[in-house]
Amino acid sequence: MRASVFGKVLDREEGRMGKWGTKLRLAAVVLGVAITAAACSSQSPMIPAKAAPPGLPTFYTVPGNLTNYAPGTLLKYEVVSDPQVLGTTYRVMYVSTNEQNKPVAVTGLVFVPPSAPPKGGYDVVSWAHGTNGMTNACAPSLDPASAVPGINELLAHDWVVTATDYQGEGTPPGLLAYLVGNLAARNTIDIVRAAHELPIQLSNDYLVWGHSEGGQTAMFAWHIAASYAPSLHLVGTVAGAPPSQFQYIYDFLKTSPYRFYLFMAAAGFHEAYGSAAPLSEVLDSQARSLLPILRQGCYNYLQSHLDHYTLQQLVKVNPFDLPNWRKVIEENDPATLPANGVPLLIYQGGDDHQIPVVSTQLLAQHLCSEGQDLKRWVYPGQSHAGVIPVALPDIVHWMADRFAGRPSPGPYKPIGEPGVQVTTCG
């Protein structure tokens, strides 16, 4: 890690945080020396760095050897100037793990409020983004102001906000492992660990919030948090329109304008599982010839270039009829996740044409039957993404209750619009 980067960032933080910042400056400099020493150790094989993907800044160059780095290790960071964000924005690169439990570099953002940290440090909201593409240029960290919905409202509550890109967006060489829940969940938790190595004061309390693809990510973070990162304390999870009941969603999407999601999922599962999810079983040669499109653009590009193909032209067989594919699909379906002691909020728009509303109803019923502490809010007339700004004040209120340790599920009723359908259990 370059000393100049440490110096500029730490000078700024030291002035803002007083004596605590001075102490942290010394600790962080030691950390920087340690990271540099580890990277240069004669014990480590000399592996060349992976150049930043074409069109991305040099920050996205990945160090050559990650073997000795634990998940959540901060590899590097820089301050990003963005006047639309009312706080300090760090772009970060950190270590997470792939499906084979090998270390991978992941990029993302950490947003810090302008106010001094509260006693005990800032609590953290870790945002998991929705479907935006599968390649490096789609990384949300390239455009911080639009990376997290309601970012300034979250910062105004004195919460640090982390936002992972997920492995495969922002970092070479692979694609995003689309809808592989455990991987995205690890990325979402590991960026919270990495944020603890920045020159800011954080508590161990955090909350995960995600929408759509990120809603599934949030469900898996909710599931693995206690075992994966026991030093952190997950106080709650917010899952917006989380995909679940995958067989039902497959049937729902196959004649919809969003059927290209199924093509993306095939490529994403193969990215994660390799020969355990062979593409030749589900895609014919014509469909496989379209795979380079996934590296050429983000959401709008994919939709415009893939939407005119029928499902039969993209997927040659129902993957649920294939043992290998059924196994990996079911492993990533939140439908069978067991209840746990972490409060859970599920929300969705009542006019969602991407994730059928009945799928989250079935998910909630399953978890309620197991005694889960859960709320589910369905906002009438709201679309898949249009529900976010409508529900945001209610989501923030629920988050504040969790950080304050108030009883859950609690008496709060959503006020984002009249007639919100409420399910409460636990």
C-alpha cells in the first residue's frame, strides 16, 4: 500500500478525530508496513499483479499474491471526491473467498458520516446491490453517488455504509458469479471487516440490506454471518424482493422480458462451480456463442442484446431436470434456509414484475413456521425497483430500532404509503 495514500487519508482523519485519530494513524501506518512486508516476503511466490480491467482506473489493479491474506483484509484504499455524497467516500480493495475457498480480490465503497463517531464507534450498514450486469465495468464503486439508494439519509443517521461490488465486477479476470448466494454474502460481510482497517472508528454492530439480487445476498449473509464472521455482530437483515422459490421464478421469467436473467444465472453458476455446473448441459452451441455479450456491457446492454431471444434459444433444457444443476440451484435458493435469532425484514412492491410477490409470501410463511422474528411489508402498486424510495423511511426506521436494541419484531407499522400489507411473526 503506498505511503502517500496512507498519508493523505490519515492526515484528514486525524484532524477530524483528535487523539483517537493520532493513535489510529500510528496503527494504520504499522498495518501498511506489515502489508507491504507480507507482499514482498521471500516466503511468497512472485506472482505478477493483474492489470486493471480495460477502461478502469489503475486502482483496480489486483496484487499478484493473495495467498497469505485472510478474508476481510484491506489491500488498499483511496479517498474519492464526490460532492453529492455528504460524507467521506473511500474506494477499497479487500480480500474475500471464492467457492473453492481461495482468496480473491473484491472492490467496493465505504461511506463515512461527516460527524464525529458516537461513543463505541459508528454502526455499519452493508449494502448488497441488485442486478446490474456481470462484468468489471458494472462495478458500482465506479460511480459512488449512485451506488447506494438513500446514501445521504443513512449517513445522516451516523451510520457508516459499505457497498461491495461483488467478485467479478471491478476485479479481473472472471465474471460475476450471478445469484451464487454464499459468495456474494461473503463479499458483503468481508467489506465490513475491511472497513475496520480504515482510519475510522467502528463498532462491531452491523446490518445487511440488499435488494433483488442483493436481497438474495442479504438472506445468505443473514444465514452465514454468525459462523463466517463471529467477531462481528449482525443486528438485523433487510431483504428487498429477494429471489427465492427458484423453480417458481424460472417458470415465471421464462416468458417475461426478464428471461435473460436465466441466461445470466447459467453463466454465473458455471463461473462459481465450474465442471459441477457444465454449460454444455443447459446451453446449446448457439447460446454459448452469446456468452461474450456478458463481458461487453451492463444491464441495459444485456437486455437490449439478449431480450429478442426466446428462452428456447438461450436455455436448451430445464436445469431442474439435471441432477448437477438442480443441486447447485437449490444450494442458492433462500426457500429452505432455517430460522435463526437475527431479526429479518422482507419488503417488496405489490406490482413487481420481476420477482413474483407470492414467492416472498411463501418464504415468509416457511420462516414464520420455524419461529423466525420477521416482518414482511408489501407496498401496493409499487414496482420491483420503484418500491425502494417509497419504503426507504420505513426501512431506516426499522434499522434504527435494531441498532438501538429495541424489541423485535416491535410495534412499528410502515407509513411509506397507505395500505401496506404487513406480516409479522416471531
